[in-house]
Amino acid sequence: MEVDSIQALMAQLSAMSKKLEKLEASTVSTQVTCGLCGGPHENHNCSSIQDDQSSDAQVNHMGNNQPSPPLQPNVPQKPSQLEVSLQKLSQSTSAFVDSTQNFMQETRANFKNQEASIRNLEVQVGQITKQLNERPPNTFPSDTIPNLREECKAVTLQIGKTIGNDSKDK
């Protein structure tokens, strides 16, 4: 039973690894898109940010102002599909590990209970064997009590009727 469950767990783990590899391959082959303009580049390489920075620099130069620091877009970055998949895999793996640990604890408790039951049965079988060895062969396990009168003359029924050899039915 334990070997089957381990093999099943190993098969599930192998399947999850294959799915992760496929997911990694599909995300690597996908093209990166800019969150600002939707172009085929990363956010920090966006030309719209670079155009804004160059026009600010020109304005500052013409007005003899100090150059302003480059603008950083305040765009929250979405986690990639790979990161989301890894988080889901991590969560499902932790849940799987927790359930496996619970299963193993329950199994250990069941084995301890079975061990105790088997020990009790062994003790009982030993006691029965000892009693059988102490009894003389070809005898019944209990002694019979002989009838001291050695004959039965009458029987009284529960309803009060007496039946016997020397008395007549009443």
C-alpha cells in the first residue's frame, strides 16, 4: 500500500515537472511587450519615455535651467505568466507536502495500533496454547458432576405438572 502511494506521488511530481518545462518553453518563446506603448520591447527601453526625456532636456537647456532627473514611469509591473505559474506550482506543492505529511502521520498511528492489536492476539494465542498443553489428552475441557441419586424418578414441569415413572400425570 505504501509503495503504491509513493509511486503515485512520484508520477504526479513527474507530470508537474513536465508541465512546468512546457510552460517555461512557451514563456521563453513569447515576445516581450511594453506595458506603456504595447511595443515589442521592455518598459525601460520604451521610446515614448526616451522622447519625453530628450524634450525635457532641450527645454531645460534653452531656459538655462538645471537638467531634471529622468522620468520614471509609475506603472506597476504585472507578474509574468511564468511567475504566476511558479507561484501556483509552489502553492500546490506546499499543499501536497502538507497532505502527504498528514497522511504519513495517520499511517504511522494506524501501524502502531495494529502492532498493539497483534501483540495482544499473540499473548492470547500463547495463553490458549498453554491451557491446551496442560489438559490431559482425550478429555473434555470441563469436568462433569455425577448425579448422586443416579436415577431420575420424576420431572416437574414449570407449569406444575409432574411426570414420572411411578406417578401418574396430574
